[in-house]
Amino acid sequence: MSWLQKLFGRPETQTVPKAQATPQTTEAIQTKRPADESVADVKSKQGTSTSADSFAARCFAQEFAEQPDDRTFNSSPRFREILDPLNSGRADEAIAKAIALMPEFSDFDMIYSWASSGYIKKRDYDQAVAILKKGLASAKRKYLLLSKMGSLYFEKGDISEASFYWIQAILGQRSNPQDHNPYLYLIYVANALDRARVGSALMSRVDTIYPGRPRLDSPTSARITSLTKQQSSPALIAAIDRITTLIC
């Protein structure tokens, strides 16, 4: 059993429906985007080289400070109050239990991840995003939440926003990569943009983190490729081109 399987428990390991073919698996200086400028605002200005550089700069400015946290799903017996209904398909009960335990475990990322999984099972992606954002504001460990956030935005059809969060997830675990998923998704984004060198570097990192050679299934890879080609922009290309600075 991998470290991430131990963290999440089984079978609650999936990020979003059909979004991956395998289980999911130093305190940084916080750099905040201006309060009045979201990633979506930056995307709306992606037509010029200046705005492209601006979007890439925001992607690679680590916005979410990581703190060490070794807790797993076994760290408290009370976590079974969430996982048992979640793994039995009782999403509403799992969400209610997670929310009830949040005040006690407000700095534990998996509480927010499990709650978001309940909303995902209900296909309420907006609420799933909202609960993950709450986790990003409170939890010590953030890269798993960032990875899941990226997958949710992919599910919602927004490749630029998804890529922003996947890159942030890579930044958050740069010193000790554990979660292969953000690297995995970005392979397909890079290849769809004809950035084969970036895709190859990402694939090498995925296979180092997870030796089972995980790959997205055909429907998911086709969807991410199609969305990326539809939403290709100088800003997205500029961000993808910089990824090798993180992994080479």
C-alpha cells in the first residue's frame, strides 16, 4: 500500500469522476494575487505577451504556504464517521459528519477533501470547490487539496484554472513529491499544446513518484486534449513552457 493510499484510506481515493485511472495518491513564502484579480480575470487578458507572462508569473508564485503534517485517515477513529458513509455511497451523511468535525480538525486537509468528495458524488462541483477553498485557507498541508482543485476545474471544463492549481500543487510538494496526479494531468495539457519536451519531463516525474506507470484512461485523455486545444492561448502556453524549471 502506497503512502497516499495510507493517507486517504480505501476506497475513498478518487479525485473526481473519470478524472484519473489510478488511485490518488518547506514552508513557502505566501504570494497573494490582488484581491480584485482572480485567475479568471487574468485569463480574460490572455491575448498579449505581457498578459501571458503575467499569468505564468502568477502560476509559479507559490500562493499557498505548506506546513508539515503526517496525519492520515488512521490518525483518529472519528474519521471513520466520515469515511464509512462516504465509501458506502451515503454522500449527505458523509458531508454532514465532515462539517461537524471541521472545528476540531480545522487544520487537517483530508477533512476538506472528504467533504468535497461527498459533493463530487452528488455532482455539486461548486460546493466541492467552495469546501476545498476553505481547506486551503486553514489546513497545514495543501498540495493534495490543490491537486484536487485542479481536477475539479478540469471537470468543470476550465483548463487554464485547472492548470493553475496543478502547478500550485507541484510547487507545494516540490521538495518531496508524493502526489503524481498534477504531473499526470499536465502531461496531456503539454502534449495538446505541442510541448512534447515538457510532456516527456512530466511523464518521467510521474513514473518516478508512482512506479506503476499510471496514465489517464482514453475518454479522460481525449477530453483534456480537446479542451486544451479549444482553450489554447499565449498565457497557457507560457505557463506550460515554464514547468520544466520545476522538475529538471
